[in-house]
Amino acid sequence: MNSAPIKKCLFPAAGYGTRFLPATKATPKEMLPVLTKPLIQYGVEEAVEAGINTMAIVTGRGKRALEDHFDRSYELEHQIEGSSKELLMTDIRTIIRECTFSYTRQVEMKGLGHAILTGETLIGHEPFAVVLADDLCDNDGDGVLAQMIELYKKHKCSIVAIEEVPKEDTSKYGVIAGDEIEENVFQITDMVEKPDPKDAPSNLAIIGRYILTPDIFDIIRETKPGKGGEIQITDALLEQAKNGKVLAYKFQGQRFDCGSVDGFVEATNYFYKKSKA
């Protein structure tokens, strides 16, 4: 049992974002803005709110904009110094001041499991959080990661965030089966990557928030490519569940699938209305 606190958050950000072409031809999909803030900044802010200030980002070719965003821009800051525009930089300046960012590249796209394994050099041997910036979450209370870290403090095991989805949508997600051990908390007995609706073990779908214990790296190393020829994190987590305990947590809050155009537009409308409330 690993009792170390969660101090690092891994952001797999090497994907091509092909559903948003041509916008993502030269712009990382994680830098697409919902209102005036890029997707990845929402994820970093969620991690900061959960008490994490060490960010590890797995990037790829053409992703330099991510590094530039979380860095000082002296020319820009000089241009807006003393103007009303300076206030618009407050949040990102705070993040840059309070957080540490490290980067490594995923040379080949071999699935989420492989992306997480690529981040091992940045994480080391300690438990860590994973945020997929495509899944934008909003909460009136504690953010999703903060909720999951509280659960981790109690159970000290890997945890995935889940939500109920329409049965016909199970083919888009990793789907779990499990026993509810407390309200909204399930001990996983099975996980299937993108099952046909008729084969899905439930309608409880995994979304892009994870707490992982460091033994997951060795498990991923032994995991054979699965659906789509990719190394699936669901396969590694199922192996971990067989040898110990992996929990699924039905989180409080709202999630938008910003990896799809429909979800991205929905999130934009939601945050615009919220900004005017």
C-alpha cells in the first residue's frame, strides 16, 4: 500500500486532434480555447485546486505552444503593462509562479497506456494523477481531482472517474463493471475498452481523470496492444484490479467531451452563460 500524497499530475497531450482539423493542423488541440482559456489550462487549474503543483506533460511534434503557454512572455507583458489587458494575465501568471512544469515527448502514438508509460520519467515511483484535457469538468464545490484525492487518502489504490452514459454510447469509452462498496464508489471487477452496446458490462464509462499507483508502470510494460493495436490503460488497470484493488468513482460535477465538436460547443455555451450570470 502506497501512502505517499499525490503531488504530481500527468497530462497526456501528444495526440493529433484530427476531429478538429484543419484547426489542429498547426495548433495543439489542448490549446483550443473555451472562451479565453485553453483546454489544458482548465485541467491545470483543476490540479492546482486539488493541491498539486507539479505538472508533467507528455507532448509530441508540433506541441511547442503548450510549453510557451506555461512560460513568461516578456514582449507581450511589456506591451500590456499598466493597461486593463494586464488583468487578463492574472490567472496564468499565478500558475507559472506557483507550479513546476516538465515535458517529455511521445515519439509514437501507441495509445493512452503508452502515453502514461512515457511519462514515467517525469513521475518517478510515487502515486500520481492523470488529467485528459479533452474532458473539461466544472463543479460548484470541489473539482473532480480534489474529490478523487480525498478518496485516495482513504483507500490508497488506483481510482478512475466514471459517469453514466447512454447505453448506445458505450462504444466510445472504457466501461467498468463492479460492486458498489459505498455511495458512488465501485470496486472494479471488469473493464472493457469501447465495447459494443450489446456487450457492455454496464453504462458506467471512464472519463479522463485517474489516480494511479506507481506499480501501474510495470503493468503497462507487460500489457500487450489491445483494441486498435494500442496499449490501453483499461487493460493495465484490469490487471491491477485482479491483483489488488482498483476503484471507480462516480464524481460530482459536469463533464464536457471537448474532444468532439458537439461537446466543445456545448462547453463554450455553458461557460459563456456562466460568465454572464
